[in-house]
Amino acid sequence: MAGHGAAALIGVIVGGTIVLAIDGATRDVPRRSWQVARPPIVEATARPPVKPGATVLLAWSPGGLPARSERVLERVKGVRDATTIDAGLDWLARSRTADGSVIDRSRGELRIPLEVAVVDPKEYATFVAPSERATIQSLSAGEAVLPRTESVLRGAGRGLQMNMDGGRVRVAGVVSDVATNGYEMLMAGPVPETWARVDRFVLMHVDRKVDRRKIHDAVRGLVAAQRPVRIRAQGEVPFLRYGDAVLPQLVIKQNFGEFAAAPNSDGSIDVDPRWRRQNIVRANVPILGSITCHRTLIPQLRAAMNSLLGEGLGFTVDPSEFAGCYSARFIDANPGGRLSHHSWGIAVDLNVASNRPGTRPDQDPRLIEIMEEHGFTWGGRWLVPDGMHFEWVRFP
């Protein structure tokens, strides 16, 4: 998954409940639907105030930026200051509250995957709302903050002790989801040695009239010639983060549940069979036939296929070129990277032969339009296009 050419709005709608199954226990968590809308508007309350006359820019590239990027960008005219964020996937084995109550406990090899961002607390704090700066500035090694949604998922907040693959972490506070840019945990460095991959990106305070092309060119000079570069401004996307085309894992869990899993060397993951039984189903869908997806997605996907048939557009999907929905694995089957949202059964790959990842997409525009109307985003607009891929972003 990579970046996306279209901006998005993420909002919250209160709905029913979703059941999380971890180590035999279930927790009911309020479901909030995060929706994409056009034109791109982000509510003012979601935007941390920035320095007078300045705005915030995000710079990233698939595979991450080199360590020297922050220093290079701070030398570009119009860039006031910058900070580096190192993001990766860590695994939670056990957690307990300050009074010793166990919240999460691993079972066998199964652990809970968490998207984590490592920051310089004093630098990063200048990029969040003033009311949340002190909480982040005070972080020291081995400490972290959770976004509010993750605190709900965990069932605890400040004082929570978390045993991760990367080491033991103590939760020093809870902040907004925007303050962590959608990451499930924001922690002080160093980057855990257990991380096989780091997705490094940079945030900058820049003059409002800065020439973005100069920043783009500076980043372009830092990465290999064949790698694309993405520059975003605050307000263009809901979260300033690596791979900003898709919803954060935090939001996927909020809407479709959280599972424990065990990673495999071939890039697949073994998901807790109890979670699979509760959430992954096989069902018949028009055009596609019998498919395996998350139970919550089936009605939405079925409605999209019926709309195609109703418009006489069933021919735009070749059922023999359907490459599945549920597939528990890392992105590109690359162990140590981020998890594919196919692991939740909320994405489908259509017409794969003529829409290979990284190639020019060849989907019928009418198919794309109907899928988007039914709450899917299309991978053909990503920074590295994946034309076969349609993924859930909202409930219609």
C-alpha cells in the first residue's frame, strides 16, 4: 500500500458495537464509521494550530526516507524546522494495569499487531495541539502515549504496562487520534532492534508561501531515482503519516475488530482461529460467486456487484480474474512490514491480469465509480498504483 492522489476526509459516526475476541474474552467497543468525502475538508478542531505564518508538510517515499532527510530538509529555504518519525509494526504479548490487572495475554505464539511510531518527543510535540504537548514532551525512553481509540481497544490508558516484542513500554498518557497521526502508539526512541523494517518520514513547519517544488526536489535527491515521492500539506489528508492513502490500522480495528496472530517467514500470518470463526465467512456474491470476506463487508460488496448488474456493467468484472478478499499476510508478503488489510477480509482484487501492482491500471471508469459509491477506495490512484485493489474506507 502506498500513497493516494486524492485527498480524504475522515469523520466519525456512532453506530452499533463490534466484538473483539482476545484470549477467549470479548469486549464490546463502540463502532465509529470513518468516512471519505469530497471535496477534502478537515474540521478545524482536528487541526493542531501551527506557528504564525506557517503550515505543516509531510514528506515520505515508499520504503522510507534515509536518516539524514531531516537535516537536508531543514536547509531548504522556507522550512522552519523538521522532525523525523520512524514507524513500524510491533507485537503485543501481554499488558497489565498499574494495579496488576491483566488486560491482554498472549496464547501460544499469538500476539497482537500494533502500528507504532517512534519520535523525538520535544520536536514532535510542536506538531500537536498545545493542550497535548506537555504529555508528549514528557516522554522518556520506555514510555509511550496511546490515542484515545487505542485506549478504548486496550481497555486501559495511563499506567498500562505493555510487553512488546521490542521491549517493555509504560503508557504515560492518552492523547487524540490526530496527535498520533493514527498510529496505535507514539513512543520515545530508540527504535526497537526487533523491527525488521522502518518506514521513516518527516514532518516540517514551513512558510505558507514556500515553493513545494523545492521540498519535493530535496526529497527526490534523497531516494533512488525510480522511487516516487509524496508531499502533503496539513488539511489535505486526515492523518500526516506514511502510506497516507489507506486508513490506519487503528481505524480498521475499530470497525472490524482486533485479532492476535503469529507471523510466518513466508510473509503470511496465522490469525487466531476464534477471531476467524467469528468474523470471516464464505458467501455467494453476484458476478464473483462464492468468496471469503469479513462478514460485515459482504452486504456492501454484494450491493456494489448488484449495482453493476443493474447498470448493465457486469462485464466490467471478470470473475475468472478475481484474486480474493481474505488473505492473512503482510503487504507484498514481506515479513516485518505492515499488515495487508486483506488480513481483515475488507479488500478485493479484481481483473488482476491487466492491473498488476506498479503498472498502469486498466479498470473501467464505471466500475471504479460504482465501487467508490459503495464505500471502497481504488488502489489505482495510489503513489505506487495497485489497479486491481479495492479496499473498504467507509460504510455507505
